[in-house]
Amino acid sequence: MGTKIKFKRGDYLLLLFYADHQTPLIGRTRLQKTAFLFEKEVLKQYRFDKYFDIAETLDFKPYHYGPFSKKVFQFTDLFENLGLLQVGREKNQENHLDAEIFIDDLLQEDDKELDEDFSEVDADYIPVFSLTDKGKDYIEIKLWPYLLQEQKQALDSLKKNCVETSLKLLLKYVYTSYPDSAAESQIKDDILKETKWQY
């Protein structure tokens, strides 16, 4: 059944927003790392290549805070414009780390092609990404029914872990599991040295 269905390239971001009971993703940094871990740990292992062309990934590159993809933000902007996604704001509860990373990461010369003005970003608040009713309907009709149960469970597990883990621990996991992705990180030493695993 699913082998005849081909999803659009950005659809797996929508699946991530839908997974784990549509739990919102808080912060652009957490969104980036969740999408990165999907490509690394779920995409091939759980045969999502039946639905997606693996050659059309989000093109993550090592950057100032680990793996970074402009395409993630381009897709979230698109989904918001289409009424599938809503972006709210929440008081930053993680010592400004996400907001600081977001501002610094996006004010670099290389990111001017995003054509966005970040000069008035409020470091006290970070974005909260959640599906609209229209987005939920789209996924429940066009995407979710075609997934195998184990694929749904893999998405739920990944999303749950990324949402419930502190941002520093999430970064530490990414840096230690995929050291090449942290090659350009400006905070790698601090994250690896100061952040202890807590289970």
C-alpha cells in the first residue's frame, strides 16, 4: 500500500509535528536537531525511503551550534503560510540558550538568503511550533494512514525524546553521536564538558 505513495519532501517535518500526540516543538534549535536526528536515526532504518526520495534530504551542514539546515526554516515558513502550522511564543525557560543560539546562528552572513529580519527578536521568548486543525487534517488524510505501525512508533519515540530532553542534553547527544556535525560548533567544548547525562 505505502510503496505506491510518494510524499513531498517537506512532509516528514509535518509528520514530526504530528507525532507524539501533536506535542508542540519549542524553539528553532530543538526543531533543527529533531529533524536532523530523524534523517540520521529514523529515515533509512524504518524504511521511510518508501515514501521519500532520500537524495532530497534537508541538507544539514556543520554550523556554529551543530547541524543546521536553512531548508527547515523555509519549510516551516511555507507551512505557516499554507495554514498548516502555527508559530506562537513562549517564555524562554532554558536560560536563554535556545534564543541566543537562534539569534547568533541566523545573523551570520551566510543566512542572508533567508530574507528575514531578526534584528527585533526578543531573547526572552522562543517560538513554539504546532499544527493547526488544517495541518492535522492534512496529515491524518494524506500521510499518517500510509505509515506502518513501527514507523509511527519510531516517530513518536524520537519526538518524545527530543521534546522531553533538555536542550543542552539534546545538543550533547547530537555532538557525541555525530561528532562531524559539531565540527564548527562554538559551544561544543562547553556542552561536552559541563553537561552531564541525566536519566
